[in-house]
Amino acid sequence: MLLQIPDILTADEVAQCRAVLEASPWVDGRTTAGDQAAGAKHNLQIPEESETARELGVVILRALARSPAFNSAVLPLRVLPPMFNRYDRAMTYGYHVDNSIRAIPGTGGMRMRADVSTTIFLSDPEDYDGGELIVEDTYGTKSVKLPAGHAVVYPSSSLHQVSPVTRGSRWASFFFTQSMVRDDGLRAMLYDLDMAIIELRQELGDGHHAVLSLVNHYHNLLRRWAEV
């Protein structure tokens, strides 16, 4: 499932991220790529252990916590600390798949499974040409280029790339989530059911028997499929 989430960051939060990033040093992005992906990666990143990454990571995590769409679609169990990347002119990240297992910084070696990848755009589309996130899934190839503050979530198992930037600079935050439900198809079913429940609650009210029945089914399915 590929889902776009508008305005996951407010305009003030985007401005805060941009101001801090503009005053921070960037390093070669290949330092965080696996052996195969490193050959396709040409971008810049903020060092993962830097004060900048920690400060802005808090901003991102707070935004995720208040987003019903993110929590419904991803069902997060663990979120890797958010990272920040930058693609200037001629930079790109060719087709690759994200690492399945990630070490969590600062935990002494604790690892997590990467089920869902998220990109939060920090540059507006008119600020650069190229730089689309292109994701291949079972329904074909999708190209994503969103306004600053908007997010896209997609399975970490998908083949994807960032197309070459030909003008300007593309800035973003990206991170990986271990979901309580590892199977993307099951997560998609739960998300669709949750969206239907929300619509029915608005039309029928929380006390309607059909609403209560669907809520019951949702939680029983989550109880059956979740790993916590």
C-alpha cells in the first residue's frame, strides 16, 4: 500500500526544519546505505548521531504521534530515528530496496525489522525539477512529488528510486517503521476497514450496532495479526 498523507508537518515545523538544516553540515549519503545500494546512491545526509538529527527527529516523531492517518496505515511498533537527506543538481538514488533489518542507534545493538518506509518532503515541488520518488508495486510504477510537509508511506520491500534532480535542491526526512502487522496486505485491509468505520461513525453515530460490530471485528483482526 502506498499512501500520501497531507500536512503531516505544519508550515511552522517545515520552516523550523529548514532553518536548522540550512545551518548544519551535510555528509555523503552513502555512509548509511548497504553494499549494493551504495553504488546507486548519490546524495547528502545529516549525520545520524548529530544534534541536528536528534533535534529535528523529535519534531518528526511528535508529528507522527498526532497523525491518525499515519498510525492507522502503519500501525507502528518501533520507528527508527528520522534521518534527513538532500539531493542537489545531478544527485540521484537509483533503484534499490531498503534493508530489511536496521540497527537502532543508541541502543547497544538492538535491531528492528523495516516494514514501512516514509518520506516527508521538506521542499516544495516548484523548488526543484526531477527528484520524484518512484515506487514499483504490484499495480505498476508510481511517481510521487509532494508539497513540503506532506508525507508518503510505502512498503520497505518495494523497489524504488529517487530520480535525478536537474534543477534546485530536494530536501526531505525519511525513516523506517516496524509495524505491529508485518504483512503489507493485512495492514492495507485493516486500514480500509478503519476508514470505513470512521465514515460510518460519522453517518450513524458511535452507538449504532453496525458500527460497534465493525469496531469489534477490527480489534479482533488486529489481535489475531499483531506482533507486540
